Amino acid sequence: MSSLAPGASRPRLSGLRIDPSVALVVAGCVVIVLGAGMVSPGVLSLGYLLQQLQIAAIVGILATGAMLVILLGQIDLSVPLTITGTAIVSTSLAGSGNPLLETLAIPAGLLGGTLIGTINGLGVAIFRIPAMVWTLAVNAMLLGMTVFYTGGFKPHGAPPPLAVLMAHGRFAGIPNAFLLWLLVGAATTFMLKRTVFGTYIYAMGQSQRALFLAGAPIGRTTVAVFALAGFLSSLGGLLLTGYANQAYQGMGDAYLMPVIAAVVIGGTSILGGSGTYLGTFVGALFMTLLSSILSLLQMPDAARQIIFGGIILGMLLVHRSRRAA
Amino acid sequence: MAPLIELTAVSKSYGGVPALTDVSLTVEPGAVHAILGENGAGKSTLMKLLAGVIAPETGTIAIDGQVQRFATPRDAARCGIVCMFQELSLMPHLSVGDNMLIGDGGAALALIRRGSRRAARAVLDRVGGQHIAMATRIADLPLADRQLVEIAKAIGRKPRLLILDEATSALTAERVETVFAVIRALRDAGCAVLFISHRMYEIDAVADRISIFRNGRHIETFAAGTRSHDAMISLMIGQSLKELFPPRRDPPPVSTPPILSVRDLRWAPHLNGVDLDVRPGEIVGLGGLDGQGQQHLMHAIFGILRRTSGTVTLEGKTLTDLTPGRAKTRRIGLALVPEDRKTEGLILDMTIADNLRLAGLSRKPFGLANATDATDAAIAKLIERLGLTYGRLSDPVKTLSGGNQQKVVLAKWLALGPRCLLLMDPTRGIDVKTKAQIYRLLQDLAGEGLAIVLQSTDYEELIHLCHRINVFYKGRVVRELSGAEATPDALIAASLNVSAEAA
């Protein structure tokens, strides 16, 4: 069974154990980088690797939200249009020419994402609709709304300057985006490991019934997790807006798969209740490196999707056999 | 006559808990064989073995002298064994006719012949279901009619061994008599019938032979009418384990106002107007057959059930809109040890420490899980007091034995300092030593002034631990037993809703 690291005075759910899946993913990252380095030595440069961290931050922040929902034993399929919706709202406001609206661009985008998440949470917690169906329907409705709003054309507007600064800027040579991701990661790790809320998240993924009978607020926890996930999706969406310097239809579509893959590859159980943030962190790095290197090798997008899907299935099988053992 | 079925030294256990131990039993054709036993005596396991739902771990089942190993219920059906289970197995959205014809052994792709429909109709008429139309959806039928369809479906298979597990529980006496006439006709035609019922008068009416089971063992088999009801009940219960139970403390004086009062609590169809009073320092038992509303009452008090009617008052204050989260607050001070330790009481993959702290997390300052508070000290004391045996607190709770797991559940709730403790079958599947520890703890807690409601399927436990026992039948308290009148016989009689004199 699980063994705690020596000196851990207080046993925790996720513990300080060295997760084999984390080690596996880290090894995977190293293999990818070294392998690609042999084909094109530029990969091994510091500049290239820092750029990867910058891109990984977007996947990483999105994966943070997805992980929280998956820990509950649920899933959020509204991530793509939460990203696109946030981007459209904030670029519209930031490009409106009205100084007041321009300052509201980022708060409004984040608020919108949080609102979408709250709606997701209410559907799951109060109406007891399976998240897979509810969030998919919310995603479809958001798609309709964005098409209605933009008329199907590229939306007008400009990216909020702060989003551009966060996405492209550097502090002491380190990409701001990566620093933001570290901040989000540290806060999430603290929340999961040290707060009652975090304990409830894990416990709920294990046995909602037992947690309910222990007198924990099941409904509030569910809504809060979905709302937080919505917030993080829009934060990732803002970063993407800044990175792309624009909003466009379908900008979030390419992210659903890699984000869920990052969480699952990092060892979080798709059934909920177990997983570490460190796993999600390295999972996001792995997915980003894989994607970048496949495109560096001029792999067509279709082949990339097949490889992504294959890796997710493979990792699920690895985790399954590990649990069964 | 040669036996139709012969079980030899059959044993079966679930996760290390024995359900049947070394059972040998013969069933002869042309006889109705009743199986009697308390809840958990192994009756249902026996039926499932015969029906091929589960396989024995040791021992053999022989049919017509040939040893058989059933891999699936289909194998058993091929040998002419037809089982009607307690839980209805009809498909609610199909018609009566479709349900009766489904799975009758024909090839899956064969057309349904008109002849089989006519035969199904005839069987349904025979068991007294003339008023049921073949095209009616099962979901639209009342429970009694569904049972008739189920019985007709079983009989329509032309069984050699018909197993009826509480098959007539929802039928009125008149309908039961019609069904019994059919059963007797089947018996006279050479069919063997295994009959499980809690109703003594049904056993009297239809059984030729009777076998008593207790704690997974076959105790005795005898011809019907050779033993009195008292003798049969004694065999079902066995000798009491006097040394298991600590001496009972005196109940609080009757003048003590109750801390918890329930009035006319209803939750159709499971609770039909329940009254209950519990005083500080009192242990009140909830008894009766399984599923007569005891469990629902506990859930209703703890705020798990929605839309109950009636009132629950605590120290004179009416509790409304209760949820488990509110029920456990200091202001109210209720605690519930749920029925199923493994899925409701504990989160098995979490550590012992986390399970111990789970209920108390809501009281942590600033929502910080690691902040120490009074609950942690209480948990440490309770670990001592309960004698919890564990390796490390960081081990998953599933590594503990059943008894120690239950101690974790108890400690988790007692750490909150409740004023009223609701216990649902707290000693089910627990070793005798731990049972004795828990009994002593409960007596001590009552002595300290805690009000305890104990729901149990173990009659001995109720009789030796409780000051008063409320016996449930069909969602109501039919009798309250206390003091000298709380005897096993009286308890069983009350559970079966017959008066003690008649039983």
C-alpha cells in the first residue's frame, strides 16, 4: 500500500508518496526532449524550453480546473466555449474604446467563466444531471451564443494589454505565464492539501454517500468546485487571448482533449478521489512537449489527434493495471 | 422417495464473513419444505446457491443423485429449478405478457407462439390473477398484483423445484390461500417447493417439513406440526450469550423529559406515523423484521429523507429542514452511525486518520484541515477508550478488521460530543470480542447521560442492551417492550405482528 515519506507528521489523503505515474511522465518528457534534440538540436536550447513553459502554462491552468472537477468524479466539457466566450467578451470590452469598459475587460472575462462554472455546478448538484451531459449542453449553448454575437465572423476588438503582458512578457527571463501557473499551482496545492474544502473534494470523489452522511455540504462543494473550474478555464482563456493577440471562433476547441489528457496522464483517477497536483503539472508539461515536438516534426494534425487519443488510452490502461496490482 | 436435491457440507462466505457453514440438507419431491431463520441466518444465500446465482466454496449440490455445478442461473433453470426472489425481478416497463414469456428457455430469436401466450394467461388465472390484463405494464400494477405475476411466471416454467422467497409478503390472506392451493397442487404433482416466509401461519398452512437455520448453519429439520411455535422460535434464536452483555444500567426516571421526541412521522410508504421518545441516559431499541421502517426512521431523524411529515423535536425545539450537516452541529448534536460501514460509514481508501476527522472537519477554524482543535483531542482519547487496534493512522482504513472499522466510525461521531446517538445495526458482521466492547461502551455512554437509539436486526442485542424496544411492522411501531416483557419470544411475535399469546 501507500507509504508515507519519513517525517510526515500528519498523514494526508494524497500524501507525500512518490507517485509512480509522475515519475513515468517525467521520464516521458525527458525522452521526448532528448529524442527531438537528436533530430533538431535547437530543441535543447534554453530559449526553446522556456518557450515550452510559456505555452504549457495555458494548458496547465486549464488542466488545474479540469483536475478539480475530475477529482470530484465529474467532468467539465464546457471548457472549449468557456475559453472562446471569455476571449470574445474580454476582447470586445478591451477594444471598445471606452476606458471604463477597457479596465473591466479582464474582470468581466473571469466573472463570465465563473458564472458558467456556477451554472455547471448547479446543474450537477441540484438537478442531479450527469456532468457529462449538462456541461456538453452548456458548451453547445455557449457556442450558439458566440456565433449569434459575432455573426460567425472573427470578433472585433483587441486583447486586453494585461493579458498580452502576462502571455508574452518575462520576469527575470522567466515567462510571466509560467510564473502565473506556478502561483495557481501553489494555491491549488495548498487548497487540496491543507484546507477542509480540499479534503472534501477528495472524499467526495471517493464516496459521495459516506461524505454526505458525515454531514459535509455536498451541494455547496460541488458548485464551488465547478465555479472554480470555470474561473480557471477563463483565466487560461485570457492567457490564450493574450498569446494569440486576438479572439477567434473555435479557439478553445483544440484544448479540451489535451487538458483532460494532462490530468489523466498525471495519475488523477478519471473516476475521482485520487490524484496529485504535481501529476497534473507534469502531465501538462508532457502534453505541451509532445504537441510541440510533433508539429516540429511536421506531423499532420490528424496524426497528432490519433497519438493524443492513443496516449490517453494507454495511460488509462497503465493506471488501471497499477491499481489492480 | 429419493431426494431431489441433496446439499452436502456446503459453505459460502462473503469477504471472509461466513454466510453458510457446513450445511447439509435434502429436499424431497412432492413436499413443501419451509426454511425458517432470523435475518442473516443464511436463508437467502441458500436460495441463491440453488438458483445458480452464486457457487459454493466447499461442498456439493446434487440433483437426482448427480453432483452439479451451476455456472449461471440458466444452468439451474435447465435442471428444473425455478426461483422467485424476494426482490421482484419483473421488468417494470414491459407488459405482463412479455414478462411472463421472457427468458422461458426458448431460443432468443424464436418467434413467440400464440400457444405460449395462452398458456401464460391460463397460469395467471390459476394463481388468482384473472383481473390482470396481459397488456398492462408492470409499472402500473400494485405490488400485490406484481407478486401474482411473479408467481405465475415461476409456475409457468413447470419447475421440479420451486423456490419461493417471501413470495407472498404483499398478498392478502385471501389471495395467499389461492396461491397456496396452486402450491399444493404442484406438490401433489410431484414438485418440490422450498418456502421461505416470516409468517408463522403461512408455515402452518402449507409446510410439510421445516428446517431451521441459525447463523449460517442448518440446526434441525423436522416434520411440520411436531414442534410448537415456541420450540421453533427457540431454535431460531439459539441460546443467549449472557456473558456478552454487561449488566444494564437503571433507566432514567420516567419523569425525565425526553431529549428527542418524534411525533407522527410519515414518509410514505415506509413510515406511517411513528412516535418515539428518547431520554438522556436511555437506550431505546428499534426492532422488527428487516425493512419495516426502522432504517427510514433513523434517516428521517438525521435529515437524510426529504419531504417527511410530522415533527422531530430536540429539547422541546422543533427541528425543521434538517440535513446531516445541520444535525451534527453543536446546537443540535445528533450523530448517526449508518447501516453499511463500508459504503456509508467510511471512505475505505482514505486513511484511518482522515476517516476519524471527517465529521469534525466542519468545525475547523478558517477551514484549515490541519488546524488542531478540541475534536482532535477527543479523537485521541476515544482511540484509547475504544481500544482501536491499528498499525499506523496513515494506513487506509480498509486495512482494519470489521470491528476496528466500526470503532473508527463510532469515534468519528463521538468526538463531536453528540447529545443523541443514532446507531444502525452497529455490530453487524463484527467479531464477538469487539461486540462485547461496543456493548460496554454503549452502557457507559448511557450512564454518562447520552441518549441512544439502537436499531438492530439482532434480537439478543435489543433485549439485553435496551431499556425499551419499539417493534416496527409496516412503517409503524406496533409494540413497545420493556423490562420483563422484553423476551425473544415476545420480540419475534411482535415483529411478525401476531400477539404473544397466539405465537
